[in-house]
Amino acid sequence: KTPDKIPDKTPNGNQNKNSNNQMSEQPQMSEQPQNKSWKRFIPLFVLVIGLCLILFLMRYYDLRLDQQFWVNMAARYDMINQWIDQNYAIMILGFIAGYTIAVAFSVPGAVFLTLLGGAFFGWLGVILVVFSASLGALLVFLAARGALASFFQSSTSQFINRLKDGFDRSPFFWLLALRLMPVAPFWVVNIIPAMLGMRVLPYVAATVIGIIPGSAVFIYTGIGFGELMAIGQTPNISVLADQRFLGPILALSVLALIPALIKSRRKSSTKLTNHKDTT
């Protein structure tokens, strides 16, 4: 009798099974990065959709952010004050929530909310505005960083690389100067540091410090608006364009730029010396 064939115990069979398993797992591995890259845009989509919805509601209810807004506020000043006196904590929480949503969804008119904070809450409005604006700015920063930071960090554009190089030399002071400048839109200043990969803690610190001076000026103006509405008069928003109003804020922004420029020059000079030493 011929001996029975001994079963092949070589690992070829196992290798074939492993190779088949690896082949079946490869599509799953390739799908995971695509899912992750798609999901990181969800918070940004939510903010954009929320902004469109809020703008639609403002248009539908004819909520205009102009002089007519203050005419309506003056007519309802006593009624709103009664609501605040009867439900003080709830009205404060409502103001914080509304301001945070307005900043997070980049709704135009945050200046009007700041003036209202001064008119109805006095100097407490500074704390409420700084907290709410910083929280809303942080939400925008996190959403934009998850969606856009990887794209801009891997970009080969010379303009973006120069922008990143200059910003990375002193991100805190550059952001602080941008926060103090009333020229740059608030939502733009929220997104730029996220695109350039700024860390969270310096972003929050520069945001809080940079918001305080402007908030204090607008709250002080809002207190004056409240005093006018209390005696039945309507505030005039043309005061916001006065040079005496914007001058101190512009001066603070220039002062904040000085440390950033000094640091940038120091780092550029050290790079030049290191380059000369290596050559």
C-alpha cells in the first residue's frame, strides 16, 4: 500500500488566508481616512447653515441693524427693563446665549449687542460680552481648525507660506493686534489663526485680552445710550464713527503690534546669522 498523502502543514495555506484577509481589509482602511476627512467639515457646515438661517429670519422679521433698531429699542426700553428686574438671572443667561450664538455663527451686528449690554446691564456688560464673545470665537476657531488647518498647513502656495512664517514668529501678539483693530471683521480674525495652526491656549488668551478694551469702550457708549432711552430720547449711532471714539482703540492696536514686529525682526536676524555660520 502506498502511504496516504500527508496533509501539507506548510504555512502556505495560512499565508493565502492572510493575504485574502489583507486584501479584504484594504478597502476598509482606505474608506476610513475618507470618512474622517468628510466628518471634519461637519462643524463648519453647521455654522454656515446656522448663519444662513439667522440671516433669513432677520430678513423675514425685518430686523434692520440701523438707526431704526434704536428707535424700536427706545420705545421698548421700560418694558425690557421690567423683564430684566423680574428675571435678572434668566435675562443674563439669555444675553450670554444670544451673544455667543451671534459670534459663533458670525452674524453681523455684534456691536449692537454690545451696546445693548451696556444700556441694560451697565458695567457688568463688559464681563458678559468678553465671556460670550470669547466662547463664540473659540467655537468658530475649533470648527475652522478641524476643517481647514490641514489644508493650509500642507499648501505649497508662496503667499500662504509667507503668511504662516510671519504669523508663527509671534502668534499671540499678531492676534492681539488683530483683535484690537476695529477694521478687520471679527469672524475673519477667528478663522485666520485656525487656518495657520495656532494653539488653543494662546488663541483664547489673546482673544480675551484683545476684546476687553473695545468692549469697555462700547459698553461705556451703551450706558450713555441707556441714559438717553431712559428719558425718552433715541440714541444716534453716528457717534460710532467719531474719531474720538475710534482713536484710543487704534492706538492700542498699534501698541500691540510693536512686540510682534520686534520678535519678528529678532527671529529673522537669528535666521540670517545661523545661515551665515553654516555657509
